[in-house]
Amino acid sequence: MDLTYTDEQKAFRDEVRAFLADKLPKRLSDKVAGGKRLTKQDYEEWHAILNEKGWLGVNWPVEHGGTGWDAVQRHIFEEETTAAHAPRIVPFGLNMLGPVLMKFGSEDQKAHYLPRILNGDDWWCQGYSEPGAGSDLASVKTTAVREGDHYIVNGQKTWTTLGQYANWIFCLVRTSKEGKPQEGISFLLIDMNSPGVEVRPIVLIDGEAEVNEVWLSDVKVPVENLVGEENKGWTYAKYLLTHERTNIAGVGFARAGLENLRRIAGLEQSGGKSLIQNPFFAAKMAQVEIDLMAMATTNLRTIAAAAQGQAPGAESSMLKIKGTVLRQEINALTRQAVGPYAMPFVSEALDEGSNVPPVGPDYAMPATQAYFNNRKLSIYGGSNEVQRQIISKAILEL
């Protein structure tokens, strides 16, 4: 295993940096750096810029319109875009559904849906979690009963991120109650504009309706929208979640968060000196940095293995746990650094064009918003408790 970059990889990093310097709109990078809320149009603008360059499908093969990059190139791209404060690539169509369709979808599904994901014609959301079926996805109760050439779908999905923007949703649905719960699940593509689909916002503690409930009442879905085989959806769901959990580690986001923390700690005062000179606070920051360096090395080891054709297994669970805990610790320290200005949180001040004046320095409100919003990191994508169970079985054989 070689954790150093080759000359070709260093040249690729320079190419990415040059592209970001030339093509990343300052308005977008300023919004991301300032912790402002991004709109649907913001995401679509950045997706279109990347797609024009051919850099939107970062984990797609060339034959489907992707970059064809290897694992190391994808890692470099994530690091550089995060450091430049680019909007994230919304993952649901590109990083989740796309790979599933390529591996398990029909030729017609690939030909129809994959170009539309790249072109921005479709915005996808994920219909996995339900009340009573979050990390325990095998307990899904949303049903799909076949009637002729359609399925009739009834049920409820929850925590549907950015579902208010979506026109399509990929869902786990129960098509059989026979045998083990995992054996009766199918993977279905549903048009959000179908009669019987209702999206209801869920307002989070940071004041934003980022997630939603999706209600499905006698929704007619064509049989050709079934991905793969009926009752084989559990296999496809596991394949998708392996990609999701590795991405959740967010090494680039953690590094950007740590740099922001350093900046704030250098500006805030404690005992007549900058907070970064406080030995107790500096020790906490140092511990986070050490943990981040260790996680980044583990991430590179996983990437090196992937470059040799090895699929990540329990490693993705390890990265998910450590990455989310670290990001939450950075959020907590940033909010602590802001001090009393972290208390009067005015959510509306984070909206673009808002006339609501922020309380305290310009970095106070985003620090509180990030702290509130990222409490979810250790829950979604399979809670960290579930990830520890996966590790105990796969590695410790308990």
C-alpha cells in the first residue's frame, strides 16, 4: 500500500484547483463559506457547471457519461471542492441511484434515467426510512401490490431529505410477507407527480424544512419501474448503503470545519488572549486534529484497497462512525468558541436576501446552525449503534 500521491495525481489536483478557481461562482462559494442556506437553483447551477466539464458523475464510468476516475481521483476531487467551499453534489441520483441502476437496472432504465440525472432533468430523493423502520430497514411496511401492469403503493416514508425539490423517489417497498422480512422487499422508482403522493415538511431544530414525510396513497406505479427482480430489493439496498456510508465519513468536510474553527478561535478572546492560545481549548483542538489525521489515513487505506478492486465492507461502517463523531465534535467546539453569541439563534438570518440582522459576528449564526443540523450525522445512513453491530459481526465475529 502506497499512501503518497504520484506525479500524475498531483497534476490532477492542480487541474481541479485551476478549474475551481475559474468556474466556481464566487456567489456560491461565499454562501457555502458563510453558512448560508443553498436553494435548489444553487445546487442545479453547480451541477450544470460540473456536467458541462464532464465532472458531475464522479463515480460513474465513462460509458454512462461519468468521469471514469479511480478512487484516488475521486478523493482528491472531494478534498479540493470542499476546501474551495463548493456546494456539495446532491448524492441521491448521482451517488446512490445511479450505481444501483448501472449494476441492477434494465437497459431501458439505464438509457432513460442516467442521462436525465446528469442533465438535471430529474431530481431524486430516497424513500428508505419509515416510522418504525429507520436503521432497521427490514421492517419497512410500505406495500406494493401488483395489479396487472401496475403496482399499487401505500405507505409512508420519513426523513426524506430535499424531497420538496424532487420529482422522483426511489423506494423500498414490501411486495411479499413470506419468509424473512428481507426477502419480501423490492426496489421501486416512483414519479412524485403521481396522484396519491403527498410531501409534508418536517421542520428541524435549526429552523429549516430540509427533510420531509412522503405519504403514498393508492399510487399507481408501472411494473417497468421495478429495478431488478421482485423481492430482491434488500440486495440492492445494501449495495447502495455501502456507497452512502463511505461518503458520510466526510473527511473533506471535517478538514474545512477544523480550518473554520481555527479561524474563529484566533478571533475570539479568552483572558486577554486569543482563544487558540488557551491551553485547554488548544488541547481539544489538537485531539480533534490527531483523530482527523488518523481517520484520513484510514480513508486513504480504504481508497487504496478500492483502487485494487476490493469492495469496502465493514471499513465503510468504521469511517461512518468516526467521521460523523469527529464532525459533531468540531461543530461543538466551534459553537463553544463563539460563546454567548451562539445562544440567540435566528434561523431566518441564514436565508439569502434576508433583512433579519444576525446577532454577534458573522460566523456565530452558521456555527449554531451547523451544530444543530449535524446532530443527524450519527443517525442517518444507519445509526452509529447499528454500524458498531456490523463491525462486531464482520470483524470481531461476535
